[in-house]
Amino acid sequence: MRNKEGENVADEGRGDNTGRAPMRLWGGRFEGGPADALARLSVSVQFDWRLAPYDLMASRAHARVLHKAGLLSADELGQMLSALDDLEQSCKAGDFRPAVADEDVHTALERGLLERLGTLGGKLRAGRSRNDQIATDLRLYLRDHVRLIVSRVAELQTALMAQAEANVTTVAPGFTHLQHAQPIIFGHQLLAHVHAFARDVDRLRDWDKRAAVSPLGSGALAGSSLPLDPEAVATELGFDSAAPNSMDAVADRDFAAEFLFDAALLGVHLSRLGEEVVLWASQEFRWIEIDDTYATGSSIMPQKKNPDVAELARGKSGRLIGDLMSLLTTLKGLPLTYNRDLQEDKEPVFDAVDTLLLVLPAVAGMIATLRVNASRMAAVATDGFALATDLAELLVRKGVAFRDAHEIVGQLVVFCQVNDKDLGDLSDAELATVSEHLTPDVRGVLDVEGALAARRAYGGTAPERVREQLGALRTKVDEQAGWAAGA
């Protein structure tokens, strides 16, 4: 069989790679081995093997603490670190692989260490449990991969900002309720998505502060009577601190659930962008054309160009939401401290990481290469009497109460509908027929460019504000990308 990393894992029912009987970390008080049904239910190595680099990293730190505590001699520490390095290289090269009989990543790696060191390899288990090992490994894995995710988000933001810069004066209809509402700058709409993704990154960075706590040293639940140094381990592994409560440390999966919430919300934002791309690329809109490299065709209709990347981004959001729901349901009602239910914490996390690292580059490429039909957007920018609000606000600036201005412009729209005219088509006499306040000077806001330029309040869609917004976002995204790169 193959694990989720695509690596070969021994078939069910086999022993380890040496042909010996299966090794277990817990068999001392048992007279016989587990039933096949239990063994099959318990095995997790087919998916937790991806934690091997992080487990080995933590093992090195633990070995140094054991030496500091006088539980390993200098010579034993040297042998231990060399063996761990050799084991890591063997894992990377594929020379050492887990077997299903290993049960989990910890069992597999201990087997590899015993093969290299004999009895000495067994000393590494002192003062730690699989409970604090897995809690540590998963935090290390996530803190590492969150930075990869943030890097991919930055690439998508960069693509959106490049399109926004190219469309900083492109006029487009703005919608509420998917109905024409007011004209906007298309770049303004693109930057709205950049802001949403920037909040996603802020959440992930804030998450990292809470995840930067090391559980190693907590043992199974009560800490250890050995003279260990959890703070030293935390420092070596890049955590900000050691866990202050050993029971909470091994039971806590808040960090995993919070990550999955952040991932799900990021997925929702990807879905929202995907939905807009689907609409924009439709024949009804024709605002954009997706590049051939990011679209597919139909097996029956030769003319079709399908926005599959946008649709898949939309669809994958359901998967990410499902990962969150899966873990929250698992965690609900668990007593302290560790329970085997927590074997189910890893697959939703791994799936969310894999999904985001798959979707983000595809969406970034689609956005970077799409072509904007500016003339089409401009032609429909004022459809649906989209300048009505600008006219009402002009009346307010002339001293008319907004309630009255709203009523006047509403009546004007009805007049236009009855007479099959647009707002800009009305004569001075027709304007005056509706209200004495509709003097000829109101035509100044019935021009799209003038209406957009007037929306220069902070956060507005005026081109000058869009340019300012673009500059500020570039600074923010650069800073976020720098964090992801470790700068």
C-alpha cells in the first residue's frame, strides 16, 4: 500500500522491514498481541509518517536534555545524535520506510533507532510519551506549513494587485444582491479580495503565537520525575515557551482546530473569488477571458471554455469546512487528558494543508493570466440607473434632506422607466417636472468619471484612493511574505 505522501508502506499483517515480529511501545504488561481488528483500527503510520522529520527534530532536542540531566553520557549523546541523523537521511532517501506493524510514526522511528544503536536506542524514550511527542510533532509541522501557505497566499495577492494596477481606472458595475448598484473602479473590487486574504494571513500569524508552546516534557499527562528541562527543549525547537500545565499540553488541540478555522475561512474567501471569476467569464458578463492554460473544454461541446480552477476553488471550500467540523466533533466532550480519539486530529489537518497548497497556486496563476474586457465593463457600468445614488447625494450637498432626496430620485427613476430613458437622457424640462431641485447642474454627477472621482473619501472607489490603497497593500503583503520566509 501507499501512504498519503506516495511512499510505499508494507502490506497489512506484515512485520517490520527486518522480518522480526511487530514492535510495540506498550506491550510489557500484555501476554499476547492485539487482535487483527484492533491492530488495523489502531494503525496510523500510513498518514502520520509525514511527521517523521519533526519527530526526529524533537528527538535530538530530547537527547540533549537527557544528556544535560546526566541520563546520557557525552559518548552516548554523540552516538544518539549520529544515529538520528543517519535515520533521517535514510528516511529522506527512502531506504527506511515504515511498516503497518509499526503502528505509528513514533514506533517506526524507534525501531529504526534500535536497529542502529541496540539497547542504547531505548534510552531516548525516558521522560517522554507518545502523548507529548505527537502534540509536539503536530505543532512543529503546522508552524512550518503555515508559512508555506502564507507564501502561496502572498503570490495570489500579488497577482490580484497586478491586475488591480492595470485596471486602476477601469470602470465596472458594482453590485449588491447581484443587482447593478453603483459604478466602481474594477481595481477597487480586486483589491477587496486582497484585503480579505490579508486578514487570513493576520489570523494565521496570530495563530502562530498561540501555537508556539512546546508540550515536550509533559510525558503522558503529569510531567516527569526526571530532571528534564522543558524550557531548553522549547527554545531549541523554536517555541516561545514550554507548556505551563502538563495535562493541558497533551490534551490541547485548540491549535489544530483554530488552524482549521483559519483554513476554512481562507477557503471561503477563495470560493468567493472563484464565484466572481465564474460570473465574470460567463457569456452574460463577458468581463474577462481566462487564459487557455487555466481553463478546460467540454467533451461534447467544442466551443466551451470552462472556468474549472475557479469552480474547484469554490468546491474545495466545502472540504475545508468539513475538516473543521470533523475535528470539532472529535474534540467535543473528551475528558482530560489524552484519549485515542485524538488519532483523528491529524488527517483533517493534513487534508487542509494539502488542499490549500494545491488550490492557491492554481488560483494565483489563473488571476495573473486572465484578460480584462474593459470596454465591456464600461458599456454596462451605468445600467440599472446605477448613478441614482450619486444624484441623491448631490441633492444632499445642495441642502435637501436625504429622505427627500431619496424620494425625488426614486420618482425620477420611475419617470425614466415609463418613458424608456436613462438618467442622462433627460432634458432640463423633464428633470424639473419631477422636482424643482433637479436643476441642470445635476448633470455633473450623471457622468461616470465624475461620479467615481467624487468618491474620494477614505476607502472609496475614486482612482486616487485605489492607487493609495494599492500602495498600502503592497507594503503589507511584502511584510507578510517576509514573515513567511523567516525574515
